[in-house]
Amino acid sequence: MVIKAVKFREHGFYTQPFAFGGEEGPDKFDSNIRYRGSMQNYLIDTGDEVILVDTGFPAGTPEESPDETSLGYTGKDICSYMEAFAALGYKPEQVTKILLTHKHSDHSGEIKSFPNAKVYVGKDELAAAELQGLTNLVPVEYTDGAYYNFPESQKIADGIFLIKAKGHTYGNSIVIVELDGLFYMLHGDITYVDEALYENKLSVVFDDLAAARETMDRVREFVKNHPTVYCGTHTPQGYENLEAKRVIDLDNPVETVFEEFDFSKKEATGKYICSVCGYVYDPADNDGIAFEDLPDDWRCPLCNQPKEKFNKA
Ligand SMILES: [Fe+2]
């Protein structure tokens, strides 16, 4: 069995208010601190089958063009998700299962592009707008009981488990792969950056804050007690941990590396994109109303985030 990162964006960032501000509020943190960002999902080749954990942004999702006020930035395209998948040497027809950690379009974007795949997703996620009209969904009821200190889980294949991890979304899950004595935690967005796990902070993106706290506590307890490789979606530390087989040690954080950003202005398209879910606001689809002219309390129609989570596209 082998786990590979499917890398499709690089040189992004998440500010400390975004990555840490869920419980104490974004104002308590320093917006000038930007942690490295990237976008990657994961592929598990068991030798018998090819299993994906999440499936990127949908093709055609525009890049954001961040400025000094942007709270988060998913990064520059390396390529599309499907190109990144193909570059690993696989064909869409080979994928038999997709384990969807949650609904957001940077995770669910291409689930329709794998004709032979069943999509395993927590049953509480099924009402999500992103998942409507799909015929290959398998609602997961976590019928296999506890997985160590996580109360609800379901075995997907030998050594591969989907674990209920509510909070970021209502039906959020994490995936754990047992391989060569290590526990690879392919966790979707339990944190956006590993620094938040070390510092025990929740991001500002959640459907259920109390559940997100409970999940974070369980994740931290798990990684204290089991040799865990922590593989996130939004930070280069996700694939760096994977490639180095680096076991997370909460008492000895991996050193934070910052990246410099060039905020020089690009030509404005008038489009804005939600940095949380990838929803694109295009004035052409909205009676010509400029994003700037939307009311202050306007929210993302897909994930309900406020205007300040949007970046220029
Ligand atoms: Fe995400």
C-alpha cells in the first residue's frame, strides 16, 4: 500500500486570525502572521484498488488574487486537480472508492469524474448543496464502533478507516490509514495549518464549534498516543509530513516556515471567490451587481461565510 499527495495549488497562505480564531475570535490574533498554504488531496493505492481521499476543486475554479487584507489564499494553480491525479499515473476508471472528508468544493470538486467510484461520505453531510444530484454516494453510518478514542468509525478496506469527526462541517470525517506501524491521518480540514494543531486552535471555519472542539481534543489525544503522520489539505506540511513519514510530536513542533508574498495588483475581473468553499461570485450572474455593492451582511450562498472571506479572482 502506498499513499500519494495529489498536489494542485502552491504558495498560498492562511493568516493567524483565519487559522486560529475559531474560539477566541479572529481579533485576538495577528493578521500579519501568514502561514504557508497549498492545496493537495490524497490517493491510496492498496495494490488491489485505488482510493481517493477528496477530489480537489472543480476544473475551471479561478485563482484568487489576494491583497494585504486577505485572511486566506488557497494559492496558485500548479495544475487542475484532474491533471494532478493523471500525473500520478492513474486513470479515472481505476478509482473504486472516494472517501469524502466533507462537502466543501475544494474537497468534493471532481467526485463526478470517476465513473467506477463509490463515494463514502458521512450521512450528516448528505444535505449539502455540493452533493446534490450525485448517484454514487454511499452514506456512511459508522457502524463499526469505536476506533481507539474516536467513538464512531467504519472500516473501508484493510487498514483504512473513516472516522466521524464533526465540527468543521456537520458530516465531517477523517481518514486513518494504518501502514508499516504508522497511522496516517488524512484529515481534511481539522486544521488548515499544522501550527494550529500544535497550538490547539480551531480555525474560523466551522458548522458546529462545540463539535469541532471535541474533535480537536480527540485528534490531539490520538496523536499523543499513536505514531501519527498528520496529512492536511491546505499546508505544505501535509505532503512534507507524508513524504518524510514524519510522526507528529505535539511537544516538539516542526519549525514554522513563512513565505513572502507579492501583493502587486493584477487586473480586476470583477469576480470574487470564497476562500473557504471556492464559490465564485460573478457580477454577470447577479444582475451586474458588483461584489463591493453587496450588503455588508451578505454571505456566501454555498458555505455561509461573510464577505471578508472572499478574495478577488
Ligand atoms: Fe478545505
